Amino acid sequence: MSLLARPLRAAVCTVLALSGCVTAGPAVAEEPGCGHGRSLRYVVTFDRGTDEDEARARIAGACGTTTVYYPQIAVAIATSGDAGFGGRIGLDQAFSAQAGRLAAQRATDAVKPQPARAALPRTDPAKVPATDLSGRQWDMRMIKAFQARGAADGSRDVVVGVLDSGIDPDHPDLAEALDASDSAGCLTGAPDRSPSAWAPTTSVHGTHVAGLIAAADDGRGVTGVAPGVRVASVKVIDDRGYADPEAAVCGLMWAASRHMRLTNSSYFVNPWTLSCIRGDDRGVVHEALARAVEYSTSAGTLNVAAATNEAVDLQPSARSGSPGAGAGCEALPAGLRDVVAVSAVGADRVKAGYSSYGLGVIDVTAPGGEAGECVLSTVPGGYAPLCGTSMAAPHVTGVLALLASAAPDARPRQLRRTLEAQAMPMPCPADYDLTGDGTQDAYCAGYEGFNGFYGHGMVDALAAVAPAGRPDPAR
């Protein structure tokens, strides 16, 4: 599939009050001397308070076209076929993940374009196995989700934005939970509410994540942590598996504009090969994501993110207006201060070897599985096991959905504090030699109540539905 931006649909942002964005108006006359190469998408940050007219004029003057402008955070998504667009705007303000990938491909044969994946077949509900698979959900037993289910399933008033590769609308375990009216595709950087924009096309990932949160408690297949809540499909991962900055910004802003209580981000925004290698252009991505997260939090949306599967020691990311994590490893959005970052454990309750970690980054942990014993959930056409911090994060999001259901007026900070207070503390392992070669595979800093492997500990669904454990909205 081409990396070119898809054409915007007419209904991308028909109501500004709902979308929180301003889409492109009539075409602006192109400046003389503009190049006409391959059209690429850019994230552009402006000084806070910059109005739409000024942002649009600056983009047009640099040989670009504005796709969407988010005035609340002064971030625009633009396209340009001129190779000098970024330089004209300022390399400290404009960044293109597409351009970065193309440059890497030209620079070395070691970086190959990611091939598009095969299209997913459409789910036939009648052919999805009806067998009860709850006996294989060791992950739900670990966080006491089955025990919690007798007390509460969550409220349909709680909508969770699943920022991912799309949710299968035909899966029988998700059909009732899916909130199509709040779903949108964000691959262009602007929300597109048409079903074709938010449905999965090549990846089972988003459907798997959604099932861990809200799969129906119907005696067949699997059951999610909070089967009574709703999930919205917010597509930010494209057919090659990329989660570009513009898509992530769009997803966060869309969730905030739709007043979603929670979002789940089981991906990380990283156009580069390694998150530990940084350059000057990383600042634009950090600033745009930080602004989007901070805005959505202030609007009442709590964001949960996977810690990544790179097995690296992460550093906390600074707030907007400051540089990122410097020379350390930075995972976006997980490393941002307002995000609940989640590490993964296997069935043995030990940090999975692939899971990234970091004192001051990891807030809580949850089951993500290890090879041979992964986490079972919904996929188009049925059910399948997957491993990763991508699977750990939705367990946490599901517990938070139970908390949000019990406390409709609780703000993000209150939900987060309750989640952390209820977590089951887990000490650092005395010996973390997974390979058996006599050396430690990672070092866990901190103490039992808060450390770099497990944060405040394992999430507890049963505690979330206990009356004594519910958030106090007055706090």
C-alpha cells in the first residue's frame, strides 16, 4: 500500500464542536517555486495561541497544504510535495515520519520498506466458535477479573477509545460493545467517521485489545475485564504497522472531543529504528504528543499505554515545552507523565523478557504472556493468543473502566490514584537471569511498593468494584 496520504472525506470534521479541529478550507494558491515531488504528511507545531488563519498562511507560504489544525494545542497536520517544506517551516517545528522512512531506505539497504499485510477476511458471526474459552484465560484469574464480574461488569456510559488498528464490528463478542458513533479513522491526521476508515483491514491487533477490555460475558468465547462498557475503534495503526505521530495526535484529540473516559494505546510512536537513538527532529514528535496527552487529560480522558516490547530501560518524558528524555530511551506516549504506562508479566508473575521497564515510567503491571503461554482474546473470525505489553495495557484499561463506572464524576487523576493504591505490590526479583547465563538480563530499581519493573504492582479488578475501593470524586 502506498504511503501517500489518503484523500480526506467530506465528513472528516463536519462539526467543529465535536471534533475539536479545523479542516482545510478552499485551496490556497501555491507559492511560486514550490516543488512537486511525492506528497508527504507532516506534523507542525506552532506557538500556543496561534490562530487558524496564521497557521494556514505559514503552511501555504512554505509550499504546503493544511489537512487539519487543532487550535487547542496549536498543532497542524499538513501535506507537501516540496522537499524543502520542513526547512521553510523550521526543522524545530515540522516533522514527517514518511520522509524519515524514505531517507532511511535511501541511506542503507539494511532498512527495507515494510510490506503491506494481507487483507483480513470478513467475520461471519455464525462461524465464530461458541465454545466457552474462559478456562484458558489465566490472565483474567491473575488480576481477579472473574471474581470482580460477580459484583460489577461496568457501565455502558463509559466509552473506551481503543487507539489501534481497528475493531472488528462483526465479532459476536464485540458487536454489542462497539460504539460506532464514536469511532473514527485517524491515519491522515484528521478524524474520518466512515466505517471503512476505522474498521480493521490487515491487522487483528485492535480487535484483540478490544476483547481484553470488553468482550461480552455471554458464556461463549472469552470475556473482557469490563464486559459492560463500550469501546470505540480509533484507527491509528496503518496497514504496514506504523503508528505515525499525526495519527496518534488525531486519536488523542478525537477521544477528548468525544468525552471518552479512557483510551488504550497499545503501540508506540517511533518512526526510527530504535527509541534509544535520538536526534534534533525528535523534539517535534515529543512536543506534539505531549500537548495532545496533556490536553486530553485536562478534558477528562485518562490515557493508558503499553511500555513497548523493546526490553529497554525507559526514561520519563518531560512535559510539553521541554525537551524529551535526552539521551535516554523514550517511549511515546507511554513515557509521558499523564499516561498510565504498563509493563507485562508472564504466567509466572515475573516481568516478561521483552517488556520495557523503568523507574518513574512504569505505573502498574498486568499479564502480557510469554512464548508458549500468551493471552487469549478476540480476533476477526474467532479467538487467538498474542503476547506483549500490547496485551498487558488493556487489562489495566479494563480495570480503570470498572473504576470509572463506579465513579462517574471522577477525574483522570482520581482514577489513576485509586488504580495505583489498589494495585498488589510486587517486589523486584532477587534474580533476573532469564537466559541462565549467570548475568542479570535487566536491573530492577526501587522497592516493593514502587519499582521499575512493576510500578505500584499488579492491577486488581476485584478491588476496583469493591465499594471501599471506589474513587472519591471530592478528592
